[in-house]
Amino acid sequence: MTAVAKARRIQAVKLADALNAIEGVPVSDYAKSLSQCWANGELTGEQMKNALLASHRGMAAAIRFSQP
């Protein structure tokens, strides 16, 4: 990955985090870590999305099974 591409990704992550903050949407530490990995070129966008979706599905399943 070029330095320019990495800088663009870092800016994209900062913008996404700022927009979420403006809207009052909390960003989990896990999502932040995935975003950082993507910005560094360690994950593709598809891998990041799949990891985040799997995490959210796991949380939803845990909630569903813990309710009476």
C-alpha cells in the first residue's frame, strides 16, 4: 500500500469516527481496532465488514439466549 493510500484510509477512519460521534453513535473498541487494521492495510474492507458482522451476530445471539 502506498503512503498516499494509507493516509487516505486514516482520514476516512477519522471522518467515520467523527460522524458517529456527531450522531451520538458509540464505536466499540473492537470496531476501532478493525478500522485501524484496515487503515494499515492489514485487512480488506470485506474482511473488516465480515468480522464486524460476525461480532454483532454473536452479541445478538448472546442477548437472545440470555432472555427468559
